[in-house]
Amino acid sequence: MSDLPRRAVTRTAKLATLPVGLAGRTALGLGRRLGGRPAEIVAQEIQQRTAEQIFRVLGELKGGALKLGQALSIFEAALPPELAGPYRATLTKLQESAPPLPATTVHKVLTADLGENWRDSFSDFDDRPAAAASIGQVHRAVWQDGRQVAVKIQYPGAGKALISDFTQLSRIARLFSVLMPGLEIRPLISELQKRVAEELDYQLEAASQEAFANAYAEDPEIFVPHVITATDHVLVSEWMDGTPLSKIISDGTQEERDRAGILIVRFLFSGPSRAGLLHADPHPGNFRLLDDGRLGVLDFGAVDRLPDGFPPFFGKLLWLMHTDGDIHVVEQELREHGFLREGVSVDLAALRAFLAPLAEPSQVESFKFSREWMRSQATRVTDMRTANVGRRLNLPPSYVLIHRVSTAGIGVLCQLECEGPFRAEVLQWMPGYGEDADREPSHDPIPDDQSPIPDDQSPIPDDDQGKLPPSRPARMPERAE
């Protein structure tokens, strides 16, 4: 593969193979059913082959297509047991690797961003990528002072490719229902698209990563690599070894699973209070379990800025659900914060049932996350959709990333099948939790116009699709050891 496929016609052609392939498999399946094969077996074969084709194409395209594939991978825990194994193998490959860019292309990016003498910054540089992500790949190198470093290089044309991918994927969203029946894929695509510009900005990502690294610098159980230097398309940070979380999910001991689970929860919930930031991309590819037992965290392109910590609204809602509080107060809170719009009614018993799964893990002293639990909750939510409860709830823009972390984080914990004292970890960082929650609504909504990134780095407007934000020639100052 010579470069990131970024021409619209090339990428559209690859994506177009997906529904065509599905049609062929469906026709073949019909023939097999007519030939006497059980419908369930035929359906499973169609699902499995569809999954294999979907993720093969997404992995080849990278960009928004691979980002969508990574986002979908967190729902693997909700699959039936007979399908979870094959999906897990495919998804692990997707999360940890993708077809690499050739060295010549990598060198062009480094020359453009670090200068003609970019090699002078490194004692050694490995042209073979060590890892791949949705919009870039990582190379291992040795910095000029001898430090082992990770060099993250953005794929040329990644911005335009992302926008093109999301446009095309929204047109074939129905196909993904074959992979995940009941999953509303369009809102997921829309939410991911809104974060494109933020994740394309490596200097913004570097600032977020350094804020986390400083906040957890002395932490005995969580490690965030410091940034060495960054430009618009290149980010150099300290190298981090360790066992990928996907490996812990597939082969880890129960002790490793439990430790990884509790540390992920601790990191996600403590971030807003300690760093003023929420890591908003908790998929398995972004975590490592280090040899000394610490949790290593990667990829800070998607973060939510919460300088005052979590909004007390969430603590109040948890208290009300944990104590079987007045459901009318719950409804009032949801209306106060924009989750229920004016004039929209909802069955209160169904509302309580809809919210219960999010509160359950922190209601007991120790909780066991499992694939069975997630499947049962997914079934409940699907049933609630039939009753139109889910569709009556609104998701205010200012809460999108918090919701994403909550749902994605639960998916990862269920993949780990971990057990631990999650209640204590959550409540330690959750303002608003307590007896006062039974009273009037908390007036602490995040303004919907509060951008998660500075105004001069706002997401790409709809009428400028295909255009990228103006590049900033300034280079992040190099961090000395």
C-alpha cells in the first residue's frame, strides 16, 4: 500500500464493496436455506463473513473508516458467545495494526514538519511502524539525547479522508445492523465526525497529553508519557512498553483483568479533578499494562475539557438511582439539563429501567462486569427503544463526550470481565452525590455553546467539508529530560 487512500473515488469504491458483498452473501444464504441448511447457521455465516469484510476494508482505508471500526469494537462484549470469539480476533487486529505507510511517505512528512535535517533530532529511527491508529502511525526511535521515543506521524491527506469516510459511511449505515443488530450507527458517525478537527491537531493533542502527564507524574499506578516535541503532523513522546489491553482481554489472568479494570475506572473518573480533562477515547488500543503493574495510557486526541471536574448533575443522578429516590426529581433533573426537552413526556417507570444499568456497577461495594451482563443490558435498552423511551431522551452537545466515555468504558470493562470495588472509585470523584440530591435540581449545566477546544481551533463547519483548518507553523518547544 503506497499511501493513505484519500481520493474520494478510490475510497468510495472500497466502501461500495461492502453492500455489494452483503447482497451476494445474502443471496447465497437464501440458496443454502432453500437447500435445507438451518437458518440460524446460515445467518451466523453471513454475520461472520460480513464482519470480516467490513473490518478488512476499514483497516485498509484507515481514517474515519478505521476510527469507526475502533468505536464499534467496544460493542464486541454484547455479541452472543458463539460469535464473540471470531469478532474478537478480527477486532484485535484492527485495534493494534493497519497496513503501514511506506518509508518514503513517512520521510516526506518528517521533512515537511521537522525540516530537511530531521534525522539530526534522532540517534536512530525505525522506518517500520510499531503501531497504527486511525489517522496516523507510530514509529520507534531514539531521541538525540538517548531517550527511547514514540514518533506519531499523521497520514497525509488524513483530514479530507476522514470527512469523505464519514459522508460515505453515513450512506451505508444500514449495513452495520448486520454486525450489531439494534445499534444506532448514524448518531455514532455524526458524533465522531464532529471531533475530526480536534483529533487532527497534534499540537492540541500534545498540550492535552502533557497536562495529563504532569497531573499523574508521581502517580504509583498510572503512567502517561511526556511529550518531547510536536508539530501539526508529528508528535514525539516518551516510549512506553507494556502489554496491550487487547492482549489482556484475550489472554490475561483474572488478576490482570481486575487490575486493569479498576485502574481504567480510576484514570477516567479522576482525570477531570486532577487534570481538568476527561480522556474521551477509552478503547483497548489506548491502554497498556506495564511490567511494574501501572496502567499506561495513550492517545489524547479526543478529550473533554472539564476544569471544574465532573458536573454535580451526574453525582445527584447516581444518588437518586442508588437510593430508589423520587423518579419525579430524576425527571426534573433531566429536563433541567436538557436531556428531556420541553413538551416531551416519558413513562417514569420505563425511565428508571432505562437508567438503571448505568447506576448498577457503582451501587454495590464490588461489581463483576461480564459479557453476559452487557448483553442483558443491551437487550433491555433495545426493549426500551421499542417503548420509545430512548428516542425521547435528548443528548445535549456539551454532554456528548461524557456519554461516550461512559458507554465505551462499560464496553471495555465487560470485555475484560473484571471485578472490583468500582463504587468507591467512582464516588471518590463524583461531586453532587449525597442526601442533598433529593432536593431541587442542581443548576450546573455545561453551556451547550462551550467548545471543547479553543475558538480558533473549532471543528470543521459543514459548509467547509473537504477543507482543513489553517496550519500553524509554530512548533511545540522541545521538552528536555
